[in-house]
Amino acid sequence: MIDKDMIGSANQAAEADLRAEYDALGETLSRRGVDIEAIKGKVADYGVAVPSWGVGTGGTRFARFPGQGEPAGIFDKLDDCGVIHQLTGATPRVSLHIPWDDADPADLNAKARELGLGFDAMNSNTFQDQEGQALSYKYGSLSHTDKAVREQAVEHNLYCVELGKKIGSTALTVWIGDGSNFPGQSHFTRQFERYLDSAKAIYAGLPDDWRLLTEHKIFEPAFYSTVVQDWGTNYMIAKELGDKAQCLVDLGHHAPTVNIEMIVARLIQFGKLGGFHFNDSKYGDDDLDTASIDPYRLFLVFNELVDAGDTPGFDPAHMLDQSHNVTDPIESLMNSAMEVQRAYAQALIVDRAALSGYQDGNDALMASETLKAAFRTDVTPILQMARLEKGCAIDPIAAYRKAGYRAKVAAERPESGAGGGGIV
Ligand code: LRH
Ligand code: MN
Ligand code: MN
């Protein structure tokens, strides 16, 4: 963890300027009828989960260039996640991926307690074969033509639930790589029927207070067809399974021009928005840092979430899902968590009464400008003040660099191999 005194002294040096900027923003917002303290309170209460797999350096299909001090296993990963939360105060939970993060639940709980972290949704993995695994997922998992493979995949998911129950998780996220690479290779309908049967078996093993989040993805690793390819199929799955089943929207899993915020609105309207994997992309499932390519789109997604506000039972899981190839993953995850908070704060200051009026009056230009007015507002002082008041860093990246955490763990952790490509 980072030395508290170091965070304190860095904050002290920046505090006077921050207070002046916060007060100035408070006056601007108050002229617009917005109470800055209320926004700050909501931002302070907000949390986005970090993916355990995001703290290691990712790779492409071609290569992986590891950084220094890569986490060697889940306990190192949790240490890194602890640092992210200590500095930002924005990431209280970690989302585990099994079997990558499989460990004794007592040890996981002890480590999480020590770091002040909790666990978010469990993620199953039937898109890779693991050492010692009886049957291969080469031709699919939950939708495989062979019943024995499907059963193995179902069992794995139930195992994730069992582990999750012991560490305080209440959701299972299922993403599969099933699909086909050639026209004719798979019978679309029979394949989807098999998937639904398997999903129902998982659903049947879900505790009452759990949710099953199914994640769609347009393509990859299957390139011709994908079983759970879009939000329409995902909605059918959630509808077919029952109330505990909802859809997970990963921002990178859509065709480039798809209107994701509208998908979000549709799923909210029908009670099926279960959660997010935040990231950003230019071409496909690039898993780039959240808001690094299109911050406006992230804002528009949050605009829908805030608009849905207090809809009863509306509680989507918020997670990052990223792969960091050329940056320090801890820095990228801190930045991304702060970008998510920023989009949330900007969405909170949208003048919703005015927007509604412009929508009803068909004033397209002013409706758009109303959103832009919020998006153009620099809410950084709100985020910084929320962090200062929590004892986190006003400037997490600067504090992290000053603390020399990466060099410290590089000296303690074994060097990780370059390897030939990664899956995320
Ligand atoms: C698939 C995905 C899914 C996986 C993660 C590693 O592209 O987004 O969420 O579990 O990446
Ligand atoms: Mn994802
Ligand atoms: Mn993905």
C-alpha cells in the first residue's frame, strides 16, 4: 500500500488551489440551480469494480510486452487493486475471473479485508482450455454439440457460484466464445437451443439473492457467427431464464456505429439491464482505457443511467473490463475509474427539466446543447474534493508515481514472460 503520510503531504500542497477551484465551480453550478455538495456526495458514494485481470499487462493476438512487477497471482493482483482503491476511493470491489483467480475463499476474504476491498461479480471462463481439463472447448462450451462438454461448462459455472457465495459475491457474469467460423458449420437454432438449456441449468443453481449476467459480444473469437452476439439475443436469454437473469453491456462488444446508450435505455425500460463492462474502443473489442476514445459516449450512457434514477429494482453492476498493453495497468485503471466518476458527475448536472421541455417541444438544437452544457462542465474539482475528504489522493497518478510502488513490486515479484499474445 502507499504511505499515508506521503498522500497527506501531496494533498496538503494542492489543497488551497483545489478549494478555490471547488468554490468557483460551486458558484457556477449554483447559478444553474445545482448544489455542488449534493453532486460531490453522490460521486463519493459511487464505486466501479476493477477486473482482477486488468492489473496485469494484456496482449494482442501477436504479442505481449510485460511491464515491471507484474502480479504473479490473485494475491498480488489484489494488492494492486488495493492501491487503486486507496488512491482513488472509487473502486471498492474486485471482479474475479475463474479459474485465473481460483484460491481458498478464506484466504481471499482475509486478503480483501486487509486491503479494504470486497468482491463483485464472478466471471466464469469456458473460452479457454485449462490444464488437466477433461474435455476441450475448441468447438464451444455451453452450446457444444456434445452434452458432456456442455455439462462440464455448466459445472464450472456452478463452481464459480459456490466460490462466489463464500466471498460475498452476488452475481455471475457469463461470457462465452461459442460460435462458428464457417457458414454452415453450426445450426444456428439448435446451437442456441443447446445454449439456453445449459444457461437454464446454471440459472437453476443460482441462489435467490444472486443475478446471472449474460454478456453479449458481436464477434471474436468466433468470426462468422457468435451465439450470444447482440443485445437482442441477450434480451431473449434473460427473458427466457427469468427475473434473476439480466443483460451485461460491455462497451467494446458492439459494431462501431451502434448506439449503445439507446441499448442501455431499452434494457432499462424492460428491467433487463444487469451491468456494464466499461472500456473504450476504436475498432472492436479493443479494451482501451475508459473514455480514452469517446468520452461523450460514456457520458451519454451515464445520462441514461441517471435518467433512470430511482426506478425500483434498478441496480446495474458497474465494472471496468480493460486490457493495458502500453501503460502501467494501475495508472490506467485509476484513470478509468475517475473517468467513469466524471461521466457520472456530468450526467448528474444535466438540466433534466429543460431537456424534457426541449424534447417535448421538438427543439433538437437546444436539447443537444443541454446535454453538451453538462458534458462541457469541468467537474474535476468535485472528484478531487471527494477524494480529499476520503483521505485519498487529490492526484492519484502523481501520488502513485511519487510513491514508487511499481519499482517496489518489481523488486519483489518474479519477472513475467513475454508470451505470445493474450486473450484480453
Ligand atoms: C470478452 C470479455 C469478457 C471476458 C473478459 C476477459 O471479450 O469482455 O467479459 O470475461 O473479456
Ligand atoms: Mn467484458
Ligand atoms: Mn471483451
